[in-house]
Amino acid sequence: MEIRKNYINGEWQLALGGASRDVINPANGEVIARVADSTAEDTRQAIAAAHAAFYGKGEWRRMAAPRRAELLHRVADGIKARADELARLDCLDNGKPLREARGDVDDAAACFRYYAGLISVPQGGVYEVSDAFGPMHAYSMHEPIGVCGLITPWNYPLLMATWKLAPALAAGNCVVFKPSELTPLSAVVLFEILHAAGLPAGTANLVLGTGPAAGQLLAESHDVDMVTFTGSTRTGQLIASAAVGNLKKVGLELGGKSPNIIFADADLEGAVEWAMIGVFFNQGEVCSAGSRILIEESIKDAFVARLAERANAMTIGNGLDDPDMGAIVSQGQMDKILAHIERAKQQGARLVCGGERYTEGECARGYFVRPTVFDNCRRDMDLVREEVFGPVVAVQTFRTEAEAIAMANDTPYGLAGGVFTSDGARALRVIREIRAGVTWVNCYNPTFNEAPWGGYKMSGYGRDLGVNGLQEYQQVKQVNINLQPGVLGWYQH
Ligand code: NDP
């Protein structure tokens, strides 16, 4: 089987030590590819290439923004041209349903176009400053940060890569990217597209391998100026502490235990459908998953019954067959989800539906979990406190708006939250009180390239997407020009 390679300094190469690893299809446990299994030495080489490209010739950062934008549009064209292949690959190594993977591909192309557009309009500002020092002209300009290390998880392989690569490159940085070892295949194609688009050698580098072996150096190296990471809170903490050596900038998009608050005056049917998307989309492997449903007591029974009915009707299967829900990414992740389910049962939550591995037909060979709803959950249960990252939701009840808000904020996380109500003023009141970076009213999970995405509290800091997402990868330089050389203003006696 051909080994998928690292892409360093414009060239494809095997890991320096020659090691490679299998990539598994979680729908049936079969090996679908072999990829380079890199060590810190490969990453060191990739960082050196990015460093030389940025601080040496500086071709990419010096390139006029419209030309950079043109190349990013070419990348978007390349993604569209290879859309079927990319969607299939994300489906194969992640397990997600094909139409969801197709949506990710469309979003990825649109994201490159969005950032190409953003850098095509002037940035920076001109300032009216006092003449205390004599006549002065002041302005600011946005510059790239330098060498950026990008580390992404396995739940949205192509899209998470794009959320980081598109703004980092648009800003003029040189990057080293390490995708998850579980889902590296679409990244390889994306780098073929970057290569074909004509990015200068060393601008974008790809290192395949595990986090501890190939990723850690991106946080530690003094030749990296910024590291951005999406993944678990624990790994985020490791990265933040490894990054202090050279005080590199750190961006962290971490886990969540997000509240989805449903008031009795909400459209019940709509709330059920959005709650399903909130917690079962992408097998529930979504950082913003609405994994805590907080529901007003008077409608709880009707809501839970309808949610269970809809969950039980979901089709489960190989992502390529486009079911409602695909496979969990790995056996390890499936075992972790099943352990959460067992603990919830032991701790007294009432299992309403699901609660077990799904093994019908061909699925017996893969890693599938039935969509699971637990009722009667309490704040002290692990299911209410810990991120599961799977299709499992905890239902709790409240009686008053104040109680709902207190329950929503009763978590160390602060990534997302939703509110369902037909009372507009209440929706806005509650949203203002939720300590989370991404919130929804009468919907759950829609995400837009134009709007910033990121967390409060232990869900991290920094923002992906939107103008803020570009600014994360920029630094601002202030320029002050003396218009009358020799004049020292008030300083001159
Ligand atoms: P991790 O946070 O460990 O992995 C995310 C990325 O970080 C992967 O590319 C991983 O590499 C890399 N990584 C791991 N350790 C290091 C390190 N020391 N230095 C640099 N990079 C590192 O998540 P897991 O895959 O282990 O999932 C565990 C749990 O994390 C899930 O059950 C879920 O709760 C949560 N999670 C949250 C995500 C989110 O979007 N918020 C996404 C994924 C997981 P590799 O995997 O190749 O070793």
C-alpha cells in the first residue's frame, strides 16, 4: 500500500525514520491507507522550512494581497474540483454520513473564498493624533505573525484544517499543519491542492503523525511564533504550557458541555428537530454539541417522548450509504462513549433510548453507538459535567428563567449554548447571561464563515472564522511619521 507522505518545503517525503501507520475505516475496521508516522525530527524540518520561507525570502508575506487572494481562490477552485474525492475521504476515515461530508467540503471552499475576499479590501487605520510633538501622521498596518503551528482534531478533518489554514495563509503567514492521526487523508489532498495552486515552497507544510510525537514541537519550538489548536481541554492545557518558552501566541478551541435551554412557549416540534441536530449531528462528535438539554418542567414529558421517537427512527450505518448517523471515529472513542453511558446508568440517570453499541448487519464490524437520551439527570452526574463527544444527551428540568440560566452556567466550559422560546425579549435576556462564545436562538449549530467562533472559560480563547479569525493570525504595527523633521514639539524648551 502506498504511503501518504509529509509535504515539507514544497516536496512530498516519507517520515525521516521511515515509519508509517495504518488509517482505519471506523465503519468496518478495515485498513484504508498508510500514512507517514512522523517524529519531532520531521516537524523540526517542517518548522525550519516555514521559518526560512517567512524570515528568508519572505515571498508569501511580501506578495501583494490581491495576488495572495488569487491563489486562495485557486485553492477553493481545487477543493470544488475534487469535492467528491474529499467528501469520500472524510467519510471513510471519520465515519460521518456522506452528505455531511459534502457540506463540509462546500464550507471549506467557501472559507478559502471568504478569506481571499477579506484580504482584498484595505485593512489598517489612519489616526488623527495631537500635534504635541509637532505635526505627525499616524497609521496602523496588519502584518502576519510569522510561523504558525496548526493542530486539528478528527471530527471535521477538512473543515478544521480549513478554518486554520485559510486565515493563517490569507494573513501572509507560513504554516506547519498537523492533522489528527485518525483522519489525515483529506489533509493530504488539500495539500496537493495548495501545491497545485502555486504557493511558494515552505509556505504551507504538512506533518502526519501523532500529537505527542509530531505535534508537541509546534507548541515548544522557539522558531514557531503562534500555535493554534482545536481539541480536548487537557491537550489544550499541555499546549498552552509548552508554548510559554518563547511566549508564542496561542489560540485554543477546546471542549464543551453546552446547554440547550427550551422554554414551554417554544415551538415544540422545531425545538426537537434542532435539539437532534444539536446532539446527534456528526455522531455528536461536535465541540459545540448541545449535550445538556435544559427543559421547562411542564413540557418535559412531551419533549422527551418526541425526542426519543425521533432518535429511535434514525438510520445508522456506513457513512458512504448516507445514513442519518455514521460510525464513531475509532474503537477508543466508542469505548469512551459506552463507558460514559454505563456511568450515567450507575449514577441514576434514566435511560430513555439508545444506550448501547449498534451492531446490526455489517455494522457489527464497525464502531457505532445508538443515539442515546438520558432523563432525570442531576448536576453532580459525570454525564452533566464531562464532555462525552458522542451521541448522548442529558436532560434536566427547570422551573424559572433564573434557574435555567444558573444551570446553563454551571459548567467549567463556555463554548456554546442555545435558547428556544417564542418570547423575543426573553431570548435576548437569557443569551446575555449565558457565559459562552457561540449562542443560538430557536436553532442549534448553524455556523457561518462570516461570524467569529470560539469559547469562554475552559473552552479556550482566540477565535476562528470571521474578521476576528483573520486578526488572530495578524499583528498590528503602529507607524508614526514626523511631517516636519527636526521639530520636537513640547519636548523642545
Ligand atoms: P486531542 O485533544 O488529544 O487531539 C486533538 C489534536 O491534538 C490531534 O491532532 C492530536 O494528535 C493532537 N495532540 C494530542 N496530544 C498532543 C500534544 N501533546 N501536543 C500537540 N498535539 C497533540 O483529542 P483526542 O483525539 O484524544 O480526543 C479526546 C477527547 O477530546 C474527545 O473524547 C473529546 O472529548 C475531546 N475532543 C474535543 C474536540 C473539540 O473539537 N473540542 C475535538 C476532538 C476531541 P493525534 O490525535 O494525532 O495524536
